[in-house]
Amino acid sequence: MKTQKVAIVTGAGQGIGLEIARKLLEEGSNVVLNDLEKSLTEEAVANLSRMGKGSVLGCSGDAADQSVIDELIELALSNFGRLDQVVCNAGITLFGNFLDYSQADFLEVVRVNQAGTFFLTQAAARVMKNQAEGGAILFTSSVTAHQSHENLAAYAMSKAAIEMLAKNLVLELAPLGIRINTIAPGATLTERTTSDPEYAGTWSRLTPMGRPASATDIANAAAFLLSDSARHITGQTLIIDGGWTSISPSPYA
């Protein structure tokens, strides 16, 4: 009998993280999901539980906080006995002109996006090493790690950093059977972006494929990289942007 996989997904109360959690449940994984906001975590767990596929547990809190990282790992192990898939999706975007950008905002972006990803990966890899069965880890980056985007210098730097982290960790994690990859979404329709009435129209004009991505588009790619179908793929970044980085027109132009 095939062992049911167990996944942790951070930043999964809505948007891309929620859709990744949904897709992993559909494919047979049990999921521990996290969101900073308790109400979003509880709502996501309630909605996903209605699918009737796998089990889903919630853990609210700052995914860059070591106590929350420890709780996520403990929930997976105490309830399901193992950990196979981890999605470091939680992140923060703080816009600002480079010349006026505050040290406080810079350090917060680095703390959440880089340190949060680094230390959840570290904790998960230790578990996977002890299981001796490997696993798959996925980071969420951004097209801004590849192309310049106004007012996002700190954010872009943080996302480029985690792509390099994934590549660098191949040396240490591949011998343990642990794969680590990154997705870099472009413009995507989520609860946050659709609050801007011009977002869909603007990015439909700027994207060669004629529309921004849906969260499901991103989740489908994420699930592939986490699956056994991608068992020989590691240290890579998959850009999912409808072709935008090929031509890179600015929304401010």
C-alpha cells in the first residue's frame, strides 16, 4: 500500500498558498497549513475539509518565528507521523522607493522572506533526513527576482536570495534524497491583487499569453515539482508568468 504523503504549506490562508494546499489534498496528501491571520487559517481549514480528501490541520502565526516553525513540524509528526512535502510560501511585500526605503521595512522583508524560508527548510530537512526517505521542498519566489520592477528593490533581492538558496542546498540535500526547487509566479489573480480594479486589465495587456495567471495555474506547477513525476528535478526555478519576463513591459510605462 502506498504511503500517504504529508505536506506543510505556509501562507496558505488564501491565494496561491491556499490553492497549493487544495491541489496537494486532491493528489492525496495530508496537509498542515499556516497563515499569519487566525481567521484565514480557520476558514481555509474549514473549506478544504469539505473536500473529503485527506486531512487538513491549521496552524496560525508568523511563519518566520521559530516557535511557529516548531509547531508546524510537531503537528505534522504527531498527527501523521512523517513529513514529505514543504512549501515555503509565506512572504511579505513592502513597496517603497529605494532612496527613501527604511531599515525597518528592509529588515522585515529579509526576516520573513529569507529567514523564514531558511529556517523552515532547515527544520524540515532534519526530519526528512531522519526518515531516510527523502522529500520535496518548494520555495515561492517571484518574477521580480529576474526583472526589474519599480519600488520593489528589497523584495526582489529577497526573492533572488531564496532562489540561490534552493540551488545552493542541492549540495547538502540531494545526497539525502531531498529535492528543492522554486516557483517564480508573475502577475496572478488573488484576493489581494483583484482588490485593484485595474489589475486584471493592465496585466492582460502586458502578458504575452493575454491574461494574468490564476492561483490554480501556479498550484498546478507547484504540485508537479513536489510530485514523484519531478523526481530528477532539483535546484531549479520555474517561472510561471505567461511570458512576461521574455519581454518585461513595465506596468508603469
